[in-house]
Amino acid sequence: MNTQTLLTGQTLTFSGNPFEIPWEDCIHINRTGAVLLDAGRIVIVGDAETLKTQHPQAKTISYGDDLICPGFVDAHTHYPQTAMIASWGKRLIDWLNTYTFPEEARFSDPEYAEAIATRYLDLTAANGTTTMASFATIHPHSVDALFGAAQKRGQCVVTGKTCMDRNAPDDLRDTAQSAYDDSKALIECWHGKGRAQYAITPRFSPTSTPEQMSALGALWAENPDCLMQTHLSEQTDEIEWVRSLYPQARDYLDTYEAHGLLGARGLYGHSIHLTPREIDRLAEVKGRVIHCPTSNTFIGSGALNLPALAARHIPLGLATDTGGGSSFSMLRTMAAAYEAAQHHGQALHAAQLIWLATAGSANALHLGHEIGSLTAGNYADIAVLDLKSTQAINQRANRSGSVWEDVFATLMMGDDRAIRATWIAGVAVHG
Ligand code: GUN
Ligand code: ZN
């Protein structure tokens, strides 16, 4: 049976990191490219006419001038916050107490968790996102709900039970021991099964006692191939609170390090207001900084100086932080990342932005050998972008002098209307 599919269009490929070498030397667009898919994987990326001749049996899908890119990888999100995204008028701690915790409490109902997990994966697929690292809720079945829904789609998802044993409502608190036991059981059940990847998930230092932090640090030491995801230095009030809760700590990052929660497989969401010592330490251990720019403006947290961290060779990912972030769209997130860097006098190139949203995030999750680039052997997780998706973008594209100008207009002004198609493991799940 013929299972091969050939997607033709403009193809985007990478041969290096555009934060380490000039983007022109490592990010390539083939105006007449093609990607051959077979059995859920990418077989080869090349020139359309050549691949058509070499693989006449393949079913061809022509995307014209659309841009065929790797599917977007959202490196920090909260799927349980899907239904309360865009909640008005609060900063971080009030926002958590007013909107987030009541919504997460609804996940005590496994059916609600399953319904939101499905809705979330539909919404993200419509936005070209093929993998995400999502926080779940305190309820173990909220992890089952997302992994289960992803498994049905052949989708690679990272998630973990959110652990909190203080400074949270009664119905959203676990204990040091139950957090350890429940997380361990979920790792045994899910981690590495199909495409599921478990992340040990202390929400952030204020909602875990030192005992819980230590228990999760021990669990990570016992399962070193798991990821660990949390929040770091998002708002100045939060940092003050952490200082009062952990008087011995040198700084916020040290609250994690002191409990075995600092490492290269650690994902530190936000990381906006870092001290020089924290930056040095993250650079030393290659801890992952996950940039959440729509959230950082929506909740009023600040503008991350991403180029400064890139200059220190800290591995970086890009993320929506739904629903602190105001969008499910990684295109909107790339636009916000551009704007945040402009606050620091730096202009990120479109090639750097799209690399961050794909290979950068995939590398941050230690999954770059399977996703995040159109590379032979990788999963066929693909987003196809219409570079003329709205009147406003189309008239700008008509004026543009290069394909990169076209791409930049879509990154700055595009949204789900720009997503022509989304493929997961070789299956078109959207478009
Ligand atoms: N810090 C702790 N929990 C959260 C959360 O759910 N969203 C954001 N943006 N920051 C947090
Ligand atoms: Zn978050």
C-alpha cells in the first residue's frame, strides 16, 4: 500500500542556531521545496521536482507558496487555564487566587478535565502547535486526560501533576509525600510510553514547602530523564514573597537548587528579573529559560531581555503560558517576543523568532532529535503557513521585496487564519 505523501511549497530548514551564528548561514527557505512523509516520519526534504521524479508513487499535496515549517512547540503552558484565558484586571498573585485556582479546582471532575484537554488540543492544532509542555492541575487524572487525548492523536506532549502543599486553597493542596507518590505513579504509567514525556512539576517556590521541594528533587534524581518544569522570577512582588518564605536562599533560583531542582532538564518559565548570579548559574548548568512574552505583558510582569540571555548561551524556549498568556497562537507569541526584545534595543530577525518557536523550544525540551525541524527521521509534525492570510498581511506582502519580509509580516500580524494545515505524525489534524 502506498503510504508516502509529498508536501510541496516553500520549505523552512535549519542547519544551526541563529542565536549562535548569523541567521543567513543556518536558516534556509527553498522557494520550490518539498517534504516526503512516510509512516508518520519525515523521509527527506528537498526540491519538489526532484522528489516528485524520485518518488512518483507518493501522493502529492501542493501548498503553492505557503511556508512549510516544523510544527510549533509551546514550551510552557497551562492547559487547565483554557476556559479562563483573558481574565481581567489582576496581577500574578491576585490573578492566581481570583481566576486560576477556582478554575483548576473544577478539574476534580475527570470528565471536565477530559473535555478541556480535548478542547485545548483542538485549539492548539488550529494554531499550528504540535507539541507543548503543559502544567496539569493537582489532580493526577488531569495528567491522564492530557496524555490520553494526545495519545489518540499520536501527539508528543510533556505534562505533569502540578504540586502545591501550601499557599493554595484546601482543595488544591497535596502533601510532600502524596506529591512524590502521585508523581512517581504517573511517571511509571506514562513517561516514555508512546510519545508521552513526564515533567515533574512543582508549581513555584511559594506554593511548595521546603519538604515538598526536597521530595520532588529526590524524585527527579531517581528519574533523571524526566523534565522538571516550574516558574522563576516572574514578578517583583513574587520575588519578595519568595525571599520571605526562604530566608536562607541566596535568590529565587537558589530555592530550587537547594532542593535538587536545578539542572539542564529543568524548564524555568518567565525568568524575567534574574540577578547576575542566577544568570551565571543557569548558564553553567544549561538550565532552560522559557520566554512567555504575551503573559509577561498581560499580567504586567515585565519584558525579558532575551538577547542578553542568548549571549550567555542559555538554552531558550518560547511559550504562550496560556491562560496567563493572552493567546493560543505561537505567531502572536513571536510578535510579542519581537516587541519585548525591542524594549531592550534589540531587533530579533524573523528567522530567529521562528527558530525559537520550533527548534529552540524543542531543544529546550531535549526533544530536538525528534521534533522542531524538518529533518529526515524526525516525526512529521508540521505547520503550513499561508503568508497572505488576511487583507492587511496580503497588501504588505505585495509590497515586500523578499520572502523573509513576507514571513515577518505573518509573524507580526498573523493568527490562526494563517494556519493552512497542521500535521501530527504524518496525519493532517487541521486544515
Ligand atoms: N506562577 C505560578 N503559577 C502560575 C501560573 O499558573 N501562571 C503564571 N503565569 N505564573 C504562575
Ligand atoms: Zn506558567
